[in-house]
Amino acid sequence: MKHNIEMIIGQFLKNQKFEIGVLTLFFCLGFLIYTSSLYNPFMMDDYVQILGNEAIQSLKNITSLFLSSSMSSGGGVNSLGIYYKPLMSSYYALVWNFFGTDPFYYHLPMLIIHILSSWLVYTFSKAFLAKIPALTLGLLFLIHPVNSEIVLYIADAQDIFYFFFGLLSLCVIEFIESKIWLVICLICLYWLGLFSKETSALFLIFGIFYSYFLQPKKCKIVSTVAIIIGLLYLALRFSIGLTQLRSEQLIFNHASLPERVRMLPLILGHYLEIFIFPKRLSITTDFVLHDFSWQFFWIPLLGVLIFSLFIFLQTKKVINSKDKKYVNFFLIVLLFWFLLHGQILHPLDGVYADRWFLIGVWSLLSLLHIFFSKFLTRKSGQYILCLIIIILSTRSYIRSTDWSDPLIFYQREFALHPWDAVMSNNVGVELFQKHRISEAELYFSKSIELNSNWSVSWNNLGAIRENQNNNQAALELYYKSLSLSAYSLAYENYAKLLVKLGEDAKAKTFLQERALPNYPYNQTLQQLWAYLNQKK
């Protein structure tokens, strides 16, 4: 009896040492790849969600963050945007108020949570894989270059959070037996996920299917909690007025269903390409195809069909009933990921983006590990996986260096997608800030050519004209920007230029009738108004 107890204790300690070693390995590898990126600067949406967002600059505003969208209001009554991500905004508020605007303190927690998410992938995978294949699955998820964006881009904190809480909810369903604790944990995790990003709603669905296939005794509880939380979340969204589903100025948001179907092979082909050969990584792009070309339709379609056939044939080979249930579960995960990100049901704010493939990477890696689990336990399989891990880790490290210089990054992105108005504008902004005015003008003009409905480019071209002392043209361009959307910077630039030209009466009328009603808390507009009144 004593000998048996000693064996049990010894085995427990051995397992604990192994698990601690695994977690240490994850942290060491994660920091080895991404440490240099912790000092990368703010970029793109970081400016409107952090640097220019007044709402996060005081912890007193935390409550209001749960009642509005996530973008800077520009001095308006409510935050702008069509998305509801209050946990992300609260995270920014906490970091801002304790550490200020040093990007290091925004990057570090995101890296830590990604490492923990990867460890959760490993932990969850032990339910259907042996330890070593589960370990390699977690490591591949950690270092896969497709997932690098959610670590490198501060504005992607939403994705880091929702996936962590979503995966943790599946672990709770798998490992917690107490009904009371199961309900409490699911309620907390589902709300945390939904407050992080709308995409977390998928994990409510995943939880129902997972419990149905693999934890049938918990299915009723999980389904009840998921449905109630989902309905309450919808009620909350509607009650605070966040019902808009599209960004009016993006090209792809206006794509018709036939146009989106035509682009489906390109979208899926892109994700498949960067999963297998992650060279052409890309943050986002916005365009619409108008023909069935070989490059953008037929070749991607062939690749998608071949890979789909491969998955189908591998699925047919699975004999073990438990493995079949997990294969069915991950196929369902892929299906719902496709329904959301395949752009068929509703267009998103871009054609594709690496961050949107987070769930897809997890499900595909899991399926491949199930299909080849026996091979992965052999030395030859482990050697191949080690080589793959080294190659992918190197690619992720190189990708992290892309983000160190905004101008180089935007130029690279625009070279990949020369039809993207947003990225053309971003290049122009960086050139303008470096006083390379003539070069910036070309990129702003190109951005307008690519998407004439985007107000930001019109405003920026107006700044070019003002810099060139062509003030009348600048006023017209600022006004054109205002006619397309209520862009706060265009209001500021238009009003400032009127004052600069001595047109005080016109500036005062503009401020009183248009600018301040839209942006009553905008400091620049308030100062202009005060200055004009003092002049009088």
C-alpha cells in the first residue's frame, strides 16, 4: 500500500514537472521570437483607439466604455465606430493611466496572453492527442506567422482576448465536473469574450457542439447558458444603439452577393496559402474583383478544391470513434469560421486579414494533428516538426521586424495590394510627416483614385495643398471630405484655414452651425470658437 502511494505521488510530481517545463518552453520560445517587437511603435488604428482616444485617458470613463464603440470620438458625444469591444478599450485605459504612451506596456500583456492561449491549445488538445503531439500543436499555434499580427498590432488586443477566453471556456467544459462552477465559469468567460470582440459569439456555438459531441451530460447546461448570454448580449448591443453592420466608405462593404461569391476562391486561397507557405502575410486589403481571372479566381479555386479533397479523404480514414467526434467538432469550427469570414453572409471591413484566421489556424492544426497523430509520435515525424517549428519561428521573427518602421511596413503592404486605398493613404501620411511632400501627394491622389468615397484621403490631400499655399484648393478638398463623412480632422482643418485666411465670420458660422454640434468636446474647435469670440 505504501509503495503504491509513493508511486502515485512520484507520478504526480513527474507530471507536474513536465507541465511546468512545457509552460516554461512556451514562454521562452514566445519571448525569443517577439521580444524585439515589444518596442515597436503605434500604427494605424492605434491612433484612433489609443493615442487620440480621449475616452481612455481617465479611469472615470471605464463605465462609459461599455456603452459605446471603441474608436476616438474626435470630441463628439459618443465614441465612433460600429464595433463593441469595451474590454479592449478598458485594457487601453488601464495601461494609459498607469504607464502612459510607451508602446512596450501595451505589447507585453498581449504577448503573455498569446503565450497562455497557445498553452491552452496544448492543454485542451490533450483530450484527444498524446502529450507530444499536443505539445507540438500548441507550439505551432504559438509560432505560426499567421498569428503574429495579433501579437504585433496593439489594435488587435481584441483578438488576443476573445480567443483566450473562448478557448478557456472549452477547457472549462472539458475539465470542470461541478455543475455550479461550470455555470459560473461559462457566464464569466462568455461575457469576457463578447466584451472583447463580437467574434467570440462563435465560441458560444462551439461550446454547444463540443458538449453535444464529447460532453453530452453537460450539453443542456452549456446550451442554456450560451443561448441566454447570447440573447442578453444582443439586447445590450441594441439598447446602446450599436446596430450598424458596415463601414459606409469601404469598397468591399458595398460588394454585392455575386461579387462576394466571385471573390470566395481568392479569400479562401489566401488563407490556405499563408497557412502552408506564410510568405505574403498581410494586415488587410479592400477591393472588389470584376472578372474571373486565372490569378484571382481559377488558380485559387483549384488550390482550395485540392485541399478540401485532402481533408475529406483524411476524414474518411479516421476509424477511432473518439477521434471522429473531434474531427467532426473541428470541421464544424471551420464551417462557422467560414460562414463569418468567407464574406458570404455579410461583407466585413476588408477582403481578408491575418487576424481573422486565428480560429482557422487552430482548427486546421488540430485536424492535421489528429490525422497524423501516429506519425507524429515517431522520431522521424518529430524531427520534421522540429524543422517546421524552426522555419516558422524564423518567419515570425522576420515578420516582427516588418512592424518596426511604419513607412517601410505600409510600403510593403501597398506593394502587395496596389489597389488598396487605405494603405496608399497610410504611406502618404508617413511621407508627409517626414516632409516628403511631393511623394505624399502622389499617394494621397492614388488613394482617392482607388476609393473616391473615403473622406480621409481628401482631407490629407487638402493638407498637401495648404502646405503648398494653395489655400482655396485646400478649402475645397477639406469641404469635399466633410461632404463624405463627419471626419473630425477635416472639421478642424477647414475651420483653422478659414481663421488663417481671416474669414472670421464664415469660420464662426461654420463652427456654430456644423462643427461644434457634431463635435462639442473637440478642444481644437473649442479653442477656435473662444479665439473668434475674444476677437469680437
